[in-house]
Amino acid sequence: MSPDSDALIRQYRTATATLTVTSGGAPLAGQEVVVAQRDHAFLFGCTGFEFIPLANGELTAAPEAGPDGGSGSLGEADITRVERIADLWLDLFNFATLPFYWGRFEPERGRPDTRRLLATARWFAERGCLVKGHPLAWHTVSAEWLTELTNPEITQVQLDRIRREVTDFAGLIDTWDVINEVVIMPIFDKYDNGLTRICRDLGRIPLVRMVFDAAREANPGATLLLNDFDMSAAYECLIEGVLEAGIRIDALGLQSHMHQGYWGEEKTLGIVDRFARYGLPIHFTETTLLSGHLMPADIVDLNDYQVPEWPSTPEGEERQADEIVRHYKTLLSHPSVRASTYWGMVDGGWLGAPGGFVRADGTPKPSYEALRALVRDEWWLAPTRLGTDEQGRVGFTGFLGEYEVSAGGRTATFRLAEPGAAAVEVAL
Amino acid sequence: MSPDSDALIRQYRTATATLTVTSGGAPLAGQEVVVAQRDHAFLFGCTGFEFIPLANGELTAAPEAGPDGGSGSLGEADITRVERIADLWLDLFNFATLPFYWGRFEPERGRPDTRRLLATARWFAERGCLVKGHPLAWHTVSAEWLTELTNPEITQVQLDRIRREVTDFAGLIDTWDVINEVVIMPIFDKYDNGLTRICRDLGRIPLVRMVFDAAREANPGATLLLNDFDMSAAYECLIEGVLEAGIRIDALGLQSHMHQGYWGEEKTLGIVDRFARYGLPIHFTETTLLSGHLMPADIVDLNDYQVPEWPSTPEGEERQADEIVRHYKTLLSHPSVRASTYWGMVDGGWLGAPGGFVRADGTPKPSYEALRALVRDEWWLAPTRLGTDEQGRVGFTGFLGEYEVSAGGRTATFRLAEPGAAAVEVAL
């Protein structure tokens, strides 16, 4: 990381609070209170696909042959192992991405997998996580039955689909990757699909407008993202066109699958700077860093790389842990980045790559411990005893997020929302 | 070329005319007339930078030390050699691109090179050529004195500059590459310049709107182009954003410098198809094909390739001739392409590359003869004797463009403007 990333992180991510504690309308003077952080404002995210069977009680019923959530690695595992991985997940992350790939969510027209996804979203919400749905429109893993329709029909069912999901999940999922990879969508030529057809027909910007309008109408308070893997000027041009056209985007999603090697601080910050120009919050939506050999640099479409085995190695795990720390420190050192979602808790997900924080046998890697040391230690205020002054005040510095203060068996919560000096008053 | 490119060229580029010739109000029945093509509708273009000294009479005055037109190769040549090259140029092309690089056109603020460029534009116009100015706004070869100004001042002088040139040259130059390489403009990082500053500040689309509005206001009848070298989805996204924003573009400029090898028919047509989706005329604005060794494929910015000598070779010249034929046949086989400008008549221009139709010693290469065989023979109607029927009619098929018909010492002109069957009546 740059030598001053720690200083920038403190500048952009922490508040120095003066907390005034009152009780019965009077300052709680000269007392011992305990202040503790409850959550981060920064969204430390990860995919939660693996926990669909657990959240739906499917592992208990059929531990050896339960349906999986799309990633394939945990459906056949025993419940104890999945629960242990879930504990690791919940001990590190506060933001879950759930799968809404149309071709898997509604493989047969009219029979969407709403019930199971609702149960999973609720499972995460009950455990204090914000939940995001990914994606509502994409040319890959799109419903195959779309190709039997005319273009106006595809457009209609796409918009109906968005309204249905955003309405059905409102309150549990209020953050959506509305449309994915629009830069390539109209010229995607690997196989025929409904989304490429309508994007070529309508044009990128009119399609973006339609899908955002449909999502916004269904849930006006939702946080709606445009998401892409293309970090070139193409995505800039798309964003500028979309914003010039008056379409409201709440956050820009940047993918960062690094199967071909860690980007490094300079490239990462260069990308963030380019996309921060639009004044919108930036979410790193899909991050992967490997703990095994890297994918050769000449592979253009990552899906083209097929290997029978892709093991995690001790050297790879040390490198991954180092890169995880550098990557997260880089992201938090830039004020525009509000979220970072890791793509796959466990090895063997997409492409079979060793990209997880957890090995295939369920044990955590050094990268897990390294990120946890940041998120729950270096960047975290553990329960801390402080004595109030004669005005009932205590002072402390903490990372932005939710806090609680306790004294005499009573507890109140408060939030540090903005960096810098903060004056907060809470009544116990 | 694709096996049916010749058939497609006939379909999109020729008309089968029924020409009725009258004289004194009556059909000129049973007479011999001569029909001859005078010009192509298709714009066969080339840069005309080399002829600025010739057009300004500077070679006569100081043959050994005359100022050059920016390309550097002909200013020191003797007038006979330059005139011979001009004859070759005029015998092949009908469309000249002249240089308006701001840093060369107005190196000292307030002293633009208007007079010499006006003389050159007139020289080409008097010889029957359409003339285009290139470019009015670009971050490369921009005026260095811009960097001493504030961003609002740069914007103002850029717009003033556009209005001045477009006004001064109206009637001689009514076709302009208004802005060049906008995709990379705001993130260009090789050196500081005024255009990158204001493009980053204003955003691509607002800047495009401003420069097009200024040019349109100065010459409402002009043909105004957006031009780029980026053939990726980035340029598509830029175009879609610009069109969605309601900015009128008259033609899309696609560069095609092929220093790293001929694109081939499939890639070329794939690109044309992608950019033809917008329903706008397409101009191939900057084409180069080499008759020497190719630039290595790993060079990203062509300007980075510097070699002391880059000779034209006999094998290279045969390959270039073959590729020239294939390239022009490919372009004419697609109805959206309206112009193709070759970048440098003579070897040793940009990058010192052997990309010309003419060797450094002034002799034409096989590529020149090959293109001339298409433009003035295979795709050309030489003076042809035809006998009119009793209604004064003759029939013939010819490439779209200007024609003349003569009989009894009188001549009239007519135009074949659209492919397919055409009924034309002319009075002699």
C-alpha cells in the first residue's frame, strides 16, 4: 500500500467522538461507561450463495443430496461444516450478495425461486446483514426461454421480472445490481440470448433507463447499482452517457476478479480515481484473489480457462493474505469506496479457483485471519471502559459505524456517520 | 475479400441508368452519344498536407528550404518531383484532408496559418476535390499556450477557434473532423494539455456538445464528424451517449492505422457492422497499410515505436497492393461506408513508416497501380459510345457519381446518386 494509506484510512474512515451520556435528563457525571462498536459503516461483503440450503433447512432434511444455491460446493456437505463456515462468514462480513441469475431463479417461466431466496435474505437480515440482489438483468445465465420470444416480449418480461423481484423482496433486499455488464451486452457473441438481442435493438442507454425505471418504481427507496467488469474508458463512456441522459444511479459497481494477479495499489487507485469523478459511491462488487497458481495473462474471457484441479498452496495462501490486506487498505484509503464484496467464501466456486477465504475442507486460510484482524481488531473498537467527566462526557476515536454505550445495566446505541470530529449525546 | 464482395459492390455502388437525351425539347433519336464518368460519389481520400508548399508557391521561391506542411518529407524536394506526386494524387483521389492541428496552425496565439491553408484548400477545390479539415479539437498537437490558461478560458478559446476556422473556410472546407479521440481524451496521461484538462472537467458529452454546437453555428450546412481510433465498445458507448444527448453527428469517423498488420475482411466488416447500427454514414478517416516490416504487436501506443530506418521492400509492396485491394473492396461492399481517406501519399510520413502509395523517391508502388485500376478502371466508366433509340434513350450501368454525355459538340452533365435502376433525362 502507499506509505500513507493508514493515515488516509484514519482520515476518511474514523471519527473522533465526544459522547455525552445522560440519564433522567442529567449528565451521567464521573461514572464508568463501556463503549463498544457493533457494526461498520463500510460494507464488508461476500457472496452468500452457499447458505441457501442452510437457510432453508434443506441440509437437515437431506444432507448428502440437498440442492445447492448455484455454486455447487456446499450442498453435499454435512450441516456441521456448513454451519461452521457460516459462523466464519458472519464473524467477518456485514453485507451479503444473493443470486438472482434469471436462468437459475426462474428456469421454467412462471415458477421463480422466490420462497427460498426470501428465506435466505431473511436469514442474513436476522443476523444483522444488509443484503443485495445480483443481478436483475444480464445476458449471461439469462433465462433460456427468452429466446422463444419477440424482442418487445423479451423487454416486457424483463421489466415485469424486475418489478416482481424488487417488490417481493422490498424490506429484506433494498440494494440491487440492476443491470450487469452493459458495455459488452449488445455485442456479446458467445451465444444467442434475449438480453443481447434487446440491448442491440434498443441501445444501451434506453435499456439502462428502462430497467432502472422499473426497479425505482417498484422500490423508490432502494439503492440501485450499475455493475461492470470493464474498467476501461468504455465503462466511463457508458456512465457519462447514462448520467447525461438523466438516469439516476445510486452507486457504481466495479468488478475486480483478479485471477490473473493482484492489480496492486497504483492500478487500483487509478481505477477508483477515474470512476470517482462522477461523484457517486463506488462499490467493489466482485473481488477475487487466488491462493493458488495464477491464470495465464493471455486468457481474455476468464471462463475460457478450464483446469481439472486448481489447488490452494501454502505459498499462494501467504501471498493471498498479503494481497487481501493491501487491497482492503487501498479501498478504504479512498473516500468514494463504500463497499467491497468478496466473490466466494469457499474454494472451488467460480471456475474452480482457489479464491476463497476458506479451503475446500472448511478451514480458514491466512487471508481470513488477516482480514478479520483488520475488520474486527485494527479497525474496530472492542468494549472499552471509559470514565465520564463532570459533564457526562467521554472521548474516543472509532471507525464509522454503529456503537453502543452501557452503564449500570442499561445500554443505548448511536452511530458515527461522518469522519472527523463528532459530538453525540445519548440517554441511558 | 468475401467471395461476394464484388456482387455487393455492384449492388450498393452502381446504378443501371436509362438516360434520355433531348435537344431542343425533342428526343435525340438514333444518334451516337458518348457517356463518360467524371467523378465518384464515393469519397476516395488522402491527406494533402504535402502540397501546402506547392499550393502556396513556396517551392518555386525556395526549393531547398521551403516550409513543409507538417509531414516533413516534401518541403525539401524539388518542385518537379512534388508536381509529379501531385499528379499521381489527383489522378486517384477526389477528397483531401488538410491539417488544422492547433499547435501547428496557431503556435503563437493570435497568428493562425489561415492564409496558407486557404490557398491549399482552394488549390484542391479548383482541381475538383472535396476538402476536409482535421481536427478542430484534439489533446495531441494542441497549442502549448493553452496550458497557461484557466479551464474556462481554454474552453472559450477552443470554441472561438472552432468558430473562426469554420467561418473562415466555409465554402472551401465544409467537412470537418470536429473532435478527435474523445474516448481517451480525459484520461490521456502522456503529457499535460489543455484539452485533456477541460474534457476531464466538463465530461466527454458536454464537451462534444459544445464543439459541435460551435461548428454547426458557424456553418449550418457543414458535414461534421466525430473521429476516433478506439474501435472497441468504448467508442460505441461514447456515440450512444452523444446521440442520446441529442447531439447531431453527420458522419462517424473510424481510424484504421494498420501498422501492426492488415485487419482482414472479417474484422473490418465486423467493425463496420457495429458502427453502422447508428444509421450514420461511416468515414474511414485514417488508413495506413505498410509495404515494409510490421510494427510488433505488443506496441500499444503506435507513437512508442521508433526505428532509425523503416524501408519499403519488394515483398512488402506486393503484400500492400494485395491488402489495398482487399481493404477498399471490403469498404465498398458495405453500404454505410461513404469515404476512405488514406494517411500519407508518400513514404516516411507519420512514424517514418513505409505506408505510402509512393516511395520516398517519388515512384508509385504496386499499391498505387492496384487502387488506380479499381478507381479509374474496374469501377469507372471510360468514355463510351452508345446509340440512342427512337425515344433518345441509351442504357448503361455505372458507379455512382458524376457523368457527362456528349453529342455533336455539346456536353451535359448528370449524376447517378442512388444504386439500382435510374431514369435520367438530360438536354443537350
